[in-house]
Amino acid sequence: MTKVLVVDDEEVILEVLEAYFKKEGWFVDFASNGLEALKKAKHERPDIMILDLMLPDISGEEVCRLIRKESNVPIIMLTAKSAEDDLINGIVIGADDYVTKPFSPREVVIRVKAVLRRLRNTEKTSLLQFNNEKMVIDQDKKEVKLNDQVLTLTPNEYKIIVAMASYPGRVYSRADLLEKVQVDAVYFEGYERSIDTHIKNLRKKVEEDSRHPEFIVTVFGMGYKFGGEADEPNAAI
């Protein structure tokens, strides 16, 4: 059963989302402040979180940032903010999607389903290996290893590298990669530069020399491609 943790201090929102989520047959848990959210995220291990940015103790951004240090749980942010920089910041710190208030509860349900479906789709091929096992992506464990060392990636970084590594050599535009980390790219027109931030952060983690990348390669004027050479076990590639 899908377990959803809803973090919001508005009782009406909690009640409405609970009703809609329960119709889907999901288990719903709640937190009314940031500290409670951090505790439940750690101990209850939800499948997905709905996180309001405006909380009475600590901000939703800070909650997201702290959770990302320990967990890859998908996070959808609820926000009254609509400024481009605020939305990009939410994505950069690790949110998987956002919904702007006021919202339709049906939209939130659709977004949750889309995020979970996208996560399942990235897990179809279990193991990807490159450059004589220099990089190994284990999608069952949701781990990326470089030289046998597990890398600490945000969910969006993980989605990007899995998408690119699934088709080595294919060129992805920023819009292509944005679709991999967001539910519907039409809501994010103009936010493509957030992909550059993800790529920059990825390179710091996966490249021995980020100035001469081996895996995350820039194709000037077009986008990015995965430059690793697939090992034989990558039968699905």
C-alpha cells in the first residue's frame, strides 16, 4: 500500500487531501510542522511526501534540504510562491515537483501518481555498468557507484543519470531532461536553466575531472549525452 506523508499546518488542506488519497486506497499520515515531518520521514519511511513550504517552525525548503541528506523519498512541494527563482530553488534542493496554491486536490493526486510512475519506470533495467565497471548503477538499490564508492545523489540527479545512462550517446536537450525530473514540462517553460545546475552538481560527483568529463558530456548548442561505454551485462541498452 502506498504511504503518503502530508506536511501542512492547515487543517482543511489535511482533511481534503486525506479524503482524496484514501479514495485511491493509500495510507495517509500527517505532520503539522517541520520537526514532526523530519521525525516521521525518518521513522515512518513514506513512499512520497507532500510538503508545504510555509510551516510554523522551519521552512519547507529547510525540511527538504535536511531530508535529502538522508533520503531519496519523492517530495512534492505545496507553495503559494510563483516566482521563477523560488520554484527553481525548490527543484535544485531536491523537490521532485511542486503544486501552487490554491490547487485542485485531483491535481495533487495526478502529480503523486505521475511521480511514482516515473520512479517505477526508471527501475525497469536493474543494473547498468560502464567503462569496465568503473560506474555501476543499481536501480534495485537506487545506488550509483563510482570506483566501488556509493555516490550521494539527489532524486533528480539520480533520475537524470539513469535516463542518460539508459541510452549512452543519445543527446538530451535541457527540455528532454526537464521532462525526466518533472511531471509536465509545460509548467516549467523558462526553468530549463535548473538542468544546468543539476548537471554541474552531477559532474562534481561522478567525474574525476569535471573540466574533462568522462560520463556527463556537453554537446554544444544541443544539450548533454552520457559518454560512458556500456559493459556487456547491460543487456537492455
